[in-house]
Amino acid sequence: MADTQEFALLVLLVALTGLVAVASNRLTAVLKVPVAVLLLVAAALAVKLIPDLHTPSEVVVNRLVTVALLCILFDGGMHLGWRRLRAAATPILVVGVAGTFLTVAVAAALIHFGFGLAWYPALLVGTAVAPTDPAVVFSVLGQREIAGRSGTILEGESGANDPVGIALMASLLAAGGISGEALGHVGLEFLLQMVVGGAVGVGGGWLLIWFSRAVRLPSEGLYPLRTLAFSLVLYGAATLAHGSGFLAVFVAGIVFGDVRAPFKREVERFHGALASLGEIVAFVVLGLTVDVSVLARADVWIPGLILGIALAVAIRPVAVGLCLLGTGLGRPERLFVLFAGLKGAVPILLGGFLLGAQLPDTGRLYGIVVIVVLFSVIAQGGLVPSMAKWLRLPMRTVEPKPWALGVRLPHEPDGAHRFTVAEGSAAEGRTIADLAQLPVDLWVSLILRDQRVLPVAGDTTLRRGDDVLVLAAPDTRDQLNELFGKRRPEPKKK
């Protein structure tokens, strides 16, 4: 076969894999299993059953998954945004950092005393299984979205504990063992990565805002590419400065998430699609590294299953539960956060790092991590919708909106704001005439409800989920956000 035909066959197979992966998202609503785990299992079986399909090298896997993870983190940061983060910043930071360390410590103790592993490999495995993945949670929920702070905490926790877990794993592998001096080195290295990564992310995020507004490009298609290139620049700069490039990218996404910038919606759609592609690539590539015969060993699947169950019903509830004390989170929301800390691509990526470590039987360690992830997304993840329903969490159905109505302007509009009426917000249930009596001078010019444009009249009542276009002074943005985007405080119980 000629080289051109071989390349055409490769392109055909990759494209068909992508189409199957995208179309398989419809199965999630039926099977209650994230498509990501189906891709992981399919890739693992394919590399076992197809003789010509070989496991990619460790370097290729790490680089591909790293780029995919950067795309996912930047999009996650933009989706979270500073305003949502600010409403739950304390629990996110405490759970993302302290909760991760507590999870690592307790998991390592279980592995050491329960499975007989030395402390160093036990710490490495504990670090690998600590990070969570909210994309898996939202995948099993389908078109339903959790309202309130619990969804925000799950998103923010993952964005925080992914860089924390990666930085901790890198520091432990660099130390090469456990001793007083080694632990001190791990602590200093971890602190350096967090500080430098956070600083680069904040500074880079504001620089991206300025760059997006000040430097115009000749084509709208170049704006998303510029944002992508800038996020990768931040990763490289932070990493070269001995910081966490993953944290820098996530923080930059948060800073950039709520600002107004030219072609912002195009940028958001591009990065959303890129994050979805990154998730597909990450799980397929990681699946190719999984040896099914190793997973079938009793000394792999039994410890992995025990560790997975312990993480779900004991370790995470205790470690994260302690971190959520005093946060004011309601009991149903707190229970959901404790249960819905599902594992995803990052634990498998961190487990892959163990394959290159100078440790005995690294294949077994990696297999244990994979079993934990499979248990988490299949068994635990399948119960997430039922748990949300049992706890009676406020949920809303998010239907795709394939059609858009908008106006293109050559310059940033002065005083035009777009909001979605949040459940329980001050605007919900009010008429347009009621809004005119408020201290904020505003004019509602457009209302979209259930894919229809409503006539704006004094007796028009706003409902949750309505998209409204508001004309008001630019400096009233925070007041308008309080009006449309935040829940009313509930009356105190007597």
C-alpha cells in the first residue's frame, strides 16, 4: 500500500472514531454511563484484540493528554468565571487544596496497611486517585444542570485539585522517596508551583483581556485561535518558571470568563468544542495504555475495587466533609458534593506517570488506579442522577439552542447587558413595570423564552431561564447581576 493510501486509511479510521465518539453521547441518557469511559474501555479492548495496534509511547501519551487537559482546564475556567467562583471561593479553595491532601493521606494509609505496599508507592497511588472530574458528573446528568452552589463547588474543586494533584505527583516523583529532607523538598516545590502558577494565571488573564480588546484582527476566525495560543503560552511560561502551568491556564480562564471582549461568544464556542475534543482524545489515548490482562489479576482488581469503594463511601465523605464545615452549604447540597466527586482522565494520567517511575511492578499500581476510575464512573456515576433526585436538589433542564438571534456591531456597545433570569433571583416573578420601580435605571429591550421572542410590555412577567437584553449604565453591572443572577436570601427560621 502506498504512503498516501496508508495516510488516507489512518485519517478515515481517526475520523470514524471521532464520529462514533460524538454520536455515542446519546447513549449517556440511556446507560447513565459517561461516553468517556466507553471510549476508554473500547480503546483498551482494541489494543488487545488488534495485533497491528500498538500502545503509544509514554512520552506521546503524556504530551497528548497534557494538551487535551489544558484545553479542558481553560474552558472550565471560562465556564466557572470570577462571579460564580466568588460566591463559593472559600469551599472551593479549601476542598481543592486541603481536601486533596487529606484524601491523599487517608488513601495512602489504606493502601499501605491494607495492601502491604510501602509508604512511597502508596503515596503515589493515593495522589493519583485524589483528583476529581466534574465533566463526568455533568455527563451522567445529561441535559439537567444542578442549580446553586453545589454545581459550582464541584466545578471549582476539580479545576483546583487537578493542578494540585499534578504538582504533588511531580514533586513526589522528583523527590524519589520519603524522608524528612525529601518531604521538605516536596513541600517547597509544591508551594513554588502553586504560587508561580497562580501569579502567571492572574497576570496572564488580565493581559489576555487587554490584548483581546486592544489588538484587532482581520478575521473573526482568528480570535479563538489567539486565545488558544495565549493559553498555551501561559502554560509554557509558568512551567519554565517552575510553576504549575495547569493552574496558570485554569486561573487565566477564570479571569477571562466574565469579561466582555470582541467575538467572545465565538471564543467560548470554540473552546467548548475543543474541550469536548480534548476529553475524547484523552480517554482514547489513555485507553490504549491499559493492559486488560493486568486488570484481570486478582492483586489488581480487588485492591482497586476496595479502594474505589472506600473513596466513595468513607475517604471522600470524611476528608471533604471536614473541609465543608462552616461553609453554610445546605445538607442536601453537601451530601451531593461528597458523593459526586467522580474520577476521570487526570487520575489515569497521573497513574501513567508511575509507569516511568523506578518502582517494582508499576503495571500493578497503574492497574489499581484504572480500576478505581472505572468503578467511580460506572458504579458511582450511575447513581448520581438518582442521588440528585433523592436529595431534591434544584435542577433545570438545559436544552440545546441551535439557532441564534443577534446584532453585529463594530464597537463595544455602551450599556447593553445580557442576562439569564436565575431561579430564585429577585427578577423572577416580577413584571417589567415592577423593574421600572427599582433604584436601578434600566430598560428591558428583548426577552427570549422557549425559543420565542416575547413582546416587552409592562405586564410581561419574567420567568426563570428567560434571556433578557437590558439597557443600563455600564457601572450598574454588579447591581444587575444581583437582580437577575443571584438567589434571594431565604427567610431565617424562627
